[in-house]
Amino acid sequence: MAIGAFKILFFLLLSCYTLTIVMAQNETGFVGSIDPKLFRRRQNVSHFRFYWHDVVTGDNATAIEIIPPLPTFNTTNFGEVKVIDNALTSGPQLSSKLVGRAQGIYAYTSQTELNFLMIMNFALFEGKYNGSTITILGRNDAYEKVREMPVIGGSGLFRFAKGYAEITTYYLNTTTGDATSEYNIYVSHYV
């Protein structure tokens, strides 16, 4: 009889434990497993070179001020925020082939230097990359010859992407603020 009672008690405890696990999974509901086949794909590292055109003046401006700078920081524009929809071209001229758009914001983040916090999606239009994006977020020190910012992700063919971008200024009009920068992006992604 003691063995029968022990079996019933063990079965009840096991049932309660299993029910608790199932209920906990159902209660959270927002988390689940990922199919491991997703990571069995081949990892690739790609190099992209774009020319990023920041047009801040004229009727066709692609960088628009949404928050003005603080009045006491005229030399660095500290506090200013711009929203962008900048052309990405294959060559340095704005008339070069359009391969995508850089969409996001940048903010002037230093009281003493010309530094930006840049948050951008590079939405691509060309070939197999059409509809995919590369996401960049980082500090851009305008006085450095070559700046580096991290690739923090992407969409489409750039899901789970990581890498970095090297930026150099190709052209800067110091009167208007219009600029063209060369972006060399090295991105690791699954194909």
C-alpha cells in the first residue's frame, strides 16, 4: 500500500511540475525558440561603397532641421537635430546612379566640437539587395579624416548583420553646409 501511495504522490508532483512549466510558457507567450536552421546558412562579409549626399540648402534639401540649436552654442550647433532622406549613389556626383537612400536623423552632440550622433537606415534599391536595409548608429567626429561607426543590424538580406562603416568627407561646402561623404561599409550577414 505504501508503494501505491508513493506512486500516486510522485505522479501528482510530476503533474503539478509539468502543469507549472506549461502555464509559465503560456503566461509569457512573448518568447519562443528560433529554428536553428536559420544559423546553418553561410555567413558572408560584404563590402559596399556609397556616396552619401547631405543637401541642407535649396528647394531639394534632403536634411531638414527639426530642432534648432541652443542659442549659446552657435559654433557647434549643439542640440540641433535633423531628419534626413539622403541619396546614396555609386559615384561621388549627385547625378551618379542612385543605389539607395540614407534615412534617419542626426544630432549635434558636442558643446565644444563638431560631433554628431547618427542613426540611419541605408535602404538599398539595387539587385538582390533591393528592399534590404543596413542600420548604422554611432558617433561621427567631423574633424577626423576617417570616421568609424558600427553597423548594428539590418533587415531583409541583412538580418542579424554586424560590422562597421568607414566614412570620409569627399566634398564640403563650408558656406551652405552641403556635403558628400564616402561610406565604405563592411557587413557580416547570412546568405
